[in-house]
Amino acid sequence: MTRNIGLPVKTPEKEPEAGDKKNPFNGTLAIRGKLFEGTVVKANAKNTVVIEKESPIYFSKFKRYARGKSSIHAHVPSNLDVKQGDKVLAAECRPLSKSVAFVVVEVKE
């Protein structure tokens, strides 16, 4: 049974692991706050990925743009398959660990 998380995303078809409470679709994890869309840079840790987003920064003194990067750690639910290089959408949730406060909600094509 999947529940509505309040975002227009596709629900995953894969069945989650039993007892996965940190799953917004099948567990008790609530989604709130910001959305973060970026590319997976690292997928080495268990159930955690590092997502990086590039955005231009404007320097008015030099009338030029520079590339800026921001990265976050995000939890991967057990019913999503995320690999390095994937474009993903992460949503903010309660803090799950010291550095993880986002959860991956959708893997973009």
C-alpha cells in the first residue's frame, strides 16, 4: 500500500523491504520544506547518496558569471534504485542522521 506524499511524482513499482520506516511512500517519513534537484555524485554508502546541483553565481563587480555548486546527502528508500550519474529529485524531511535531512523521491529519466 502506497500513500500520497503530496508531490506530483511517480510512485515506485518495486516492493520495499519489510520494516523500512524511512520510506515516504510506504513508511512513516513525512515530506516537508524544500525540493532539491540534482545529479548523484556518490552512491557508495548504504542507503545514502550525495547529490550535487550546479547554479550560476553573478559577480556584479566583474559583470561575469561563475559556476557554483551545492551538495547534500540524501537517504535512498529501499524501493528506488539509484546509481551514480542519475538525475534525482530529493525532498526535505526530518533529520535522519547527522548529515542527512533529505530523501530521494524520484529518479528522473
